[in-house]
Amino acid sequence: MANTIDVSGKIIQALADYLKRDAAAIKPTHHLRDDLGLDSMAVIEMLYRIEEVFNLQIPDQDLVGLTTVGHVIAYVEGRIAPAPAKAAVKKPAAKRSTKSKKA
């Protein structure tokens, strides 16, 4: 399972490759549009690459909240994290009738 460093590093590296910048210059606080200069189409292309890297799909309704590098990292970490195990709920065993049936 990918850890936080792997996720953030892969996302920042993908952005750096796309923008042809040094990955060290990209910070989680950077806004995708305002700081990195991505337009709407570039944001969609970038998120498509991230979908491919992490083998997941980002629903359209989730795109609105992905405005900074940190938001993208947190979103991907949340999507690839293992689901919390549900406590096993045991059902009580059905009681058998002790009365014998009369014919």
C-alpha cells in the first residue's frame, strides 16, 4: 500500500513533469490555477494523469474541491487508503425448539 510520502511525491512529480518544472519548487500549498498557472483543461489533463498513476477514477463532482496540490494529495490518499474494517456482528444462533412434534 502506498504511504503518504509516495502519494505526495508521485503527485508532485507528475505536476513537475507536466509543467516542466523542478519538483522541489512545487508545494502542497500551491493553488493549481493561481500559483501553478493551470487552466481548466490543464487541471483536467493533470487529474487524468493522476487517475492513471493511482489506478482510480475521480468523479466529476469531486473536481470542484481539488484546487490545491494539497487537496489533490489528501483526496488521493483518502481514495487509496484501505477501508476501515467493520466489526464483525454476530447474529445469535436460531434456537431449536425442544418440543417434539406430535403426529
